[in-house]
Amino acid sequence: SSVFVTMANESWTGPFFFVAIADPQLGMLHENESWAEELDMLYKAIDKVNQIQPAFVIFLGDLVHAFPDKSEELFERQALQATDFKKAVDRIDRTIPVYYVSGNHDIGNKVDERGRRTYQERFGKDFFAFTAHGVRCVVLNTQAFFDPDARELASAQEKFLEENLEAGAINDDGTPKYKQRIVFGHISPFLFASDEPEAYFNLAPPIRSKLLGIAKNAGVRLWMAGHYHRNAGGIDGSLECVTSSALGTVLHPTGIDPLGLGGCGEKICNEAESGLRIVKVYEDKIAHEWFPVKDIPDSVSV
């Protein structure tokens, strides 16, 4: 079964921070020929993660670039990229939990069954829930919401999201069970505005409003995504949607078609532009900041 809930139900002990890393995407810069630059960014980021000791690290999808469903050659290339990715991630301190979100390059633009199964063998479930320090988190496989032929998987996740956000959950003493709720997925429901048109980098309005409705109803304050290779974000009522740029290759905007592929310009992968997001979680708010690799702080206080 794809439904998997970790039971590490930690309770709130005060404000904390975690690290969100989008699109390390080994192989993007040189179209799967090599991935030394992306790997360099990943190792540098991991050194910083070990230094600042976040409560957890979450990768927001597109761990690798080679699609699993385009050709056997690319399927094998993906395996090499995944091996290098896992070798790097193995350097993260064992005391720091690491979570993975599946991206379109990980499992296929169309939900590819072999791609999905291979992903699960490498990185675990493609949708699940976990609790970290009194904060309820749900991870979704957003490709199911993007691929019109994956309706069954999409419906299963809608139900899973609703059940696992545990709206209104209380402790035995009547206090709220969770201080915050956060949703993670690769493709953002929206990049800038909840009423923006459907495009390559967001989810279609009908499924978007359904997912946002479930999230807002449960008191979700933050929805985190990647996929865009640039930073973006917007507010929908009480919920903030934050799209993080890549730790791997960043895309410069062309100035046209900001929601679609026409907006993707020059590819860059270096310490001045590739980076990660530090998210600070408080009882009454969630704050976050983007850092290029060269500017990741040596310590973080909340």
C-alpha cells in the first residue's frame, strides 16, 4: 500500500527550524551527460546542514534529471544519478531526519508505474505524513494531480490529505494536537496567485482549489513546492504557497510566459545562485528565507 504514516509523533518543545531543498536534479545542467556541478552544490549544502543542525531536511522533488520512462538508456542514467545523490545524502548526520518528495523527473511526467516503483524502492513512499516537534506534515506526489490519467492516485491522495492533516485534532487535555500544519509537494498549486491560469509550472484550477480548500480547512499555514527553478510565492487567505528555487540548476526568466516553459531562460548552477530555504516554525507563524549556497549561515537561531 502507498499509504504510510510514520508514528514518530513528537510533541512541541518550542520554535525550531528545518531546511527545504528543491530540485538538486543531478544531470540538468548538461542534459544528463554529467552532473559534477549539481553534485558540488549538494555536497556544499550538506556540509552546511550538518553545521546548522536543522530539525529535519526535506527534498522537494526532482532529485535527479533523467526521466525513467523516456528510454532504457535514460532509465539507466537515472540509476547512476540516484546512486550519486544517495551517496551524498548519506553524509547528512544520522541524527537529522531526511524526507523526500517525488518530482516529475523522478517518476515521469506521466505517472510511470515502473518509474514510481523504482522511486519507492530508492527513496520510500511517494506520499505520506509525519509529525515533527508538534507540527503535522503531509507529503504529496503532485504528478498524480498533473497527469489526467492518474485520477485514481489523485483521489487516493485527496482523501489521504484530508485524513492526515487531522483537522481539529486535540490532545487528551483538550489542547490542539498540532501547533502548525505544512504540506509539501513538487508542483505548486499556484506560483503567484490562487486564480492564475493553468500552466506547466502549476496545478490546474479545479484540482488546485480542491487541494487548497482541504488544506485551508485544516489550518495549513504553509504549502511548499519546487519544480520552478526560481523563487515564487503567493497568499491564498490564511495559506502561503512558497515555491523554492533549485539547489541544482537555476533557470533565469526570459521575461515572457512566467508560468510556462517559455519563461525558462539561461541555466546556471553555482554558489551565487543555487541554494536552499531555511524555515523557522513558531507557535503563531512560520517564517522562511532563501539562501544561495555561498550565503547559507553558519548557525541559525529561532
